[in-house]
Amino acid sequence: MNLQAERVESLKAGVLGAGAIALTYLALTLMHAYAETQASTELLDQAGFADWRNWFSLGSTTLTGGLFGLTYRYIIRQDTNLHLGSGAVLAFGLVRGLAQIDPLLWVASSPLDLTVRVGESVLLFAIARLVLDWSLRRGLVKRFESS
């Protein structure tokens, strides 16, 4: 495959990763809002999409998903080692999840809250991996060919 075709495939992987993570992030945000309100009339307002910080968070999470998709394609290449993909998910998930935890709040936060934050980040990338693996099997995205 030539360089231009490789770039197109990488772009497709990045867009798929970004889309999968953005949709999963929105679903998780709405689930949290629903759990807090238990009333669907206030759901979108409670989700906080009127606040610019939540839009920034969605944007940065989507960008991270795109970078994951792009990187994932290069990580797995032609290899069938399951640990490569799992390692990528865990690496991206832990970096994102642990970055959300403020060290000053560790005392005030419950271990469950900390676990949920990191777990949700790993879940985001695990779902993106499933989408990317499915796309690779279907031929929608081609694996990176090692030279």
C-alpha cells in the first residue's frame, strides 16, 4: 500500500475511534445525569451540556478517541497477539482515568468513585477497540502493513 493509502486508512481508524468514544461518552454522561435526576424532563439540563466545560470535555475525549484509533491501527499491525490490543486499551484508559483524579481529593473521594472514573475511561477505549476490531475484520479499515 502506498503512503497516501496508508494515511487514508489511518484517518478512517481515527474517525472510527473518535466516533465510538464520543458516542460512548455521551451515553455515560446521560446515564449519570439520569441516575442523579430520575426525571427525564431535566435530563439534558442535568447532563450539563449548557456548561462549556462539559463541551470541552466531550471535545478532548473525542480527540483522544481519534488518537487512540490512529495509534491502535499501528499497534496491532499484522500481529494476532491479543495482548497488544488489550495493552493499548489499558494504557490509554489508565492515562485518561488517572489524569481525572485530583490528588488533593483522594482523601475526600471514595475508592468506589476513583474506581468508577478509571473504569469508565478503560470502558471508553475498550468499546473503541471493539469498533475498530470489527471494522478491521470487515475490511472497512485495513491493517497497517509493516515494511
